[in-house]
Amino acid sequence: MAFCIQCGSALEDNWSFCENCGAPVNNQPADSQPQFVNQPEYPQLPYDSSQDPSHNLPQNENRENRENSENSENSEVHKVDKKRVIIAVVVAVSIVIAAALGTLLYFELNKVKLPNASEFARTSITKMTKKLEKQGLSVRIKGEFNKRKRGSFLRLDGTNPGNSVLKFIPVTIVQSKGPGVPSKGIVGKKVGSVTKILKNMGVEVKVHNVVVDNKPTGEVIGSEPMPGYSVINGNKGVINLAVASKNKGIPVNIFGMDKDKAKERLNSLGFNDITLKPHFASKKMIGKIMGTYPSLGSQFTGGHIDLLYGVDASGARTAIATDMKGKSLEYKKGNTKLQVIGFMEPLLGTWCTKSGDCINLGATNIYTPNEYQKETRIYTINGYPGDDFSSSFDRILRSYTPNTLEMSTDNLMQMILDVISSASVTSGEKLDPHMKDLMHNHLIAGDTGAIEFYQSLGVPYCGDDLYLLPILDQKVCEAGHLKNYDGDVLSLFMDLHNHKKWTGMSYKMTDFFVAIPVNAKLNELESSGYFKGKGKTQPDPNRPFILRRDPKLYKETVVPFDGEYSTSDNPFVPTSKHKPVPFAPAPDDSNAYYLVEQPFDWSSLK
């Protein structure tokens, strides 16, 4: 049998081609065909791997080959990992740099350079605040007692003028509150250390030794203004200090004591001539001692003492409608009607807003050069009207009262006759019937407990001059100028209707207040339309407070008129004809002047 020389497959005799690989059969020589020869039989030897050429290579070489192969693969992996690390580092660094640049750019874009110190000094705080806010800054204002004028720039907190600041960090401007008494480091300290602090305020500091039996000698037990409040008259004002001493007198520690127990205490000290008098007070002081005349703490050996005790709205009307001698000023015939009231003792004292703005309602006696009334008691706000007026009559005209002096051609003659006949305003029987209810449009005539008081009696102006009694002055107002009347009193009275004699007159908005005692019907008063608008935060109902009218909140503050002389048509005050224009601002905790309850009458302390 033949075999394929190409693939070695067995071939059939009749094949021309190998069916296995396709090679031609006839091309294969016969001697090339493999021959099978019988081999001699030998015993089979065991396999010796050393005889295999592939096993003749050293083992280390094989191991090295494998290791080289593995190392080659590891090297490739290492190169890939290293690239990844490098890329990651580059990316991270790029991010950090980008973030840093972004942050730097953000801060640069949000940076504002502040004005220099001289610009802060010469620009009002209000204007500076608006300027900084336009630049995107948030501005806070902080007050601090200082000898410099109220509202003056002192410094910036946390930075300095001329520096650059970021928009999102508030700028705090510290402005002067004017001279005042710091809230800490005063009461309870020795007088020496306190005077050193207050000396920097640039005002006079007065030290008063007061009688007290429960404090060590030399300790400051009170101040005026109270700690945390400004001096009322700025650099012209005074800071008073009450310093404990051991003397005979009216002890300070009866302040806040029940009125009857306080009276008993004074009796035990040998003081027996005592009168109890009402005064507006906080809820906690109702029925308790608010003060005394002479002042609590006065060195006093004997004489009359007035004990002031607290009242609320229920006693407000009676307190106001009572004169210095305790005589009622109410006209009583049928229903109670009020006439003319010029008594405000229950309101005397210092009243302050929570921001430290204060007013002092005071009283003083002045002498008038006429035979009907040798001494007149007038009421003042922060000392105005003071003794700088040449005429005592001018001071009376500008003082504060809870009523309007009603005068017109209808009632002027009756008033003159009443004055001439010395008719008492406390005796309604002597007054003309239409004058018996002059105050029915005043709050005091109602039941809310609120009381108005204001300046200048509602008297009209002739040009810039207040003009009170044309008959007594014998003057007329022509084109806004006061002129002496050429004629007798009777002729002048007849000329009150002569419109040519009364030109250039006006009603002007003057200082006007509303006092709200504790337990007053404030909600009822608000709903009546007495106030213009509505406050955001209700004032503290447990403290009496005063509201002050703000002319800046009105479009019209002067009402010109020509014609006959009259005070009854003044729109800015309550009269027998009408109520006043709505009061603005409306009651709010921020604009309420709360009574400062302190035991001392500083004017009488030595």
C-alpha cells in the first residue's frame, strides 16, 4: 500500500489524488514510500527527562524568563498607574488653583473701600449710611455716650475709615449719643471712681448727699439721668449723683413703700404735717410712694411734706383736675363738665424712650406784674420756656397746659368781664353757659384715661408772633404784623369783626403730647381714629408713657387765615368746636416716652 508523501495518509491503488490533502498520487516515487521493518525486541527503558533537550536548559533560566515576562507585564501596569496618579495630581492642583483664583476674584469683586476719617467726620450718619448701602454694604448704627454732639461720628467697630471691607460683613458705625450716664459702673460704686468716669462727658457733675439708712456712706445710690440715658440738654446739661449719707431727713428707702405705711414711717421720725398726692405711675407702683416734696433723701428737720403715690387711668382725671390746694377744677351741675385746667403736677418728671431720648416735664413759679395774680405756676419741657424771655407774660403764653384758651368774638367780652371781676375758673356758676363745657373735645373729658397737653394754648400767630389778647394789648394784625390800635377799647372790640384789621394770621402746629396712664383704654382710643396709622409694636402696658407729635409726619403744619380773631378754629388742638387733627406717630414701643421712676427731686437736693 502506498502512502501520500504530502500528508502520510494511506492511498488506494486507483486514487489519482490524496483524498486527505489533495496531492497528486502519480507524482509520488515508489521508493519514497515509508517501509515498515520489524524491529528487534528490546526491554523498554524508563523515561529519562535529562535526555529531553528541552530539559537540558537550566531551571534558573526558565524562572528568569517567567519573571521577566511577569516584570514586563507589571512594568506596563505600573506605567499606567503612574500616569493616572500624575493626571489626578494635575487635576487636583488645577482645581485648587482655580478655587483659589475664584475665591480671590470673588473677594476682589465684593470688596469696598471705605471713606476716610475726614469724610466720616463731616458727613451726617444718615447720609453716610445711605452712601455705604448704595455700595452694597450692610450698615449698623451703635450709640455711645460721649462729650461730642449727639449724632457725631466717633469710630467704626472692627475696622477703620479708609480700609477695604467685604460686602457681606456688616459695617458698624459708632455715633455719639451726647453726654450721658453709662449703664454700668455707676450705682453701687464709690463716688470717687464714678466722678472720674463722668468727667469725660464734658458736663458739670453735681454730687448730692442724701439721707438713707440702709447703704454705706459714700456709695452712689442714684443718678440723673439714670444709668443708660442721655443728659437732656446736651453739653449744657448736668449730671446729678445721689450719694448715701447719715443725716436727719426724709429717708430714700420709703420709695416704693405702701403710701399708708410710708406715712406711718415718717410719723415715727417726728414728721406729722403730711399730705398724700396722686402721680402717674407704673403698675408695680400704684398705691406706693413715687416721691416726696421736699425730695426723698433731703436733710429735713421739720415742716410740711407731700407724699406722691402712684395712680393709674382710674385716678388720672381726678389727679389732673385738682389744683395745688386739692380743690377740684371740674364744673359739676348735672353731668360733670370740664372748664379750664392748668394743672399738671401728676405728670412731672423725666420721660425717656428706650433708645435714650428724654424729655423733662418741669414746673416753676413766675411773678406777673399785674394786680390780679402775683404768682403763676407754669409747666416746661426741658426748661422751655425759660427765663431768657424778657416778659413773664411771654413765658406764660408759651408754657404747656392741658387746655386751649378759647377766645373769639363770641366769648371774648365775657372772658374779659370774668377776668376783670376776678371770676374763678373753679366756679362754673360765674361763667357764661356756653363756656361751661369748653373741654368736651379733649381726651380728659372722655373715659379712656388719656390726657393731652400742649404749648401756647392754641393761640394764633400774627406773622411770627403769638397773639393772645387783642383787647388787653390793644393791637391788631395787619398783613402779618402787629400794630398798635389807634382808638379806645370799645372801638377795638367793634373792630374784631373788621376783616381789614385781621390779615396775615395763621394757626401753627406747636409742641403737642398725649399722656397714657397704666390701664388706659388705648385700643379704644386707637379704634376711634384719634391716631394716624398703626404702630408696629404695642407700648408696654405696665408703664405710663407720653407720645410726642412729630410735625415731619404732616403735609400741612401752618393754616393761614384772614378775618375775625379766633382761637376756636385752630385745627391742631382740641377746641369747643372740634377734635385735633389725627395724631402722628401712632403709639409704638419705639416712640413711647416712659416715665422714669426715680426717688429724687434733684432741684431741691443740696
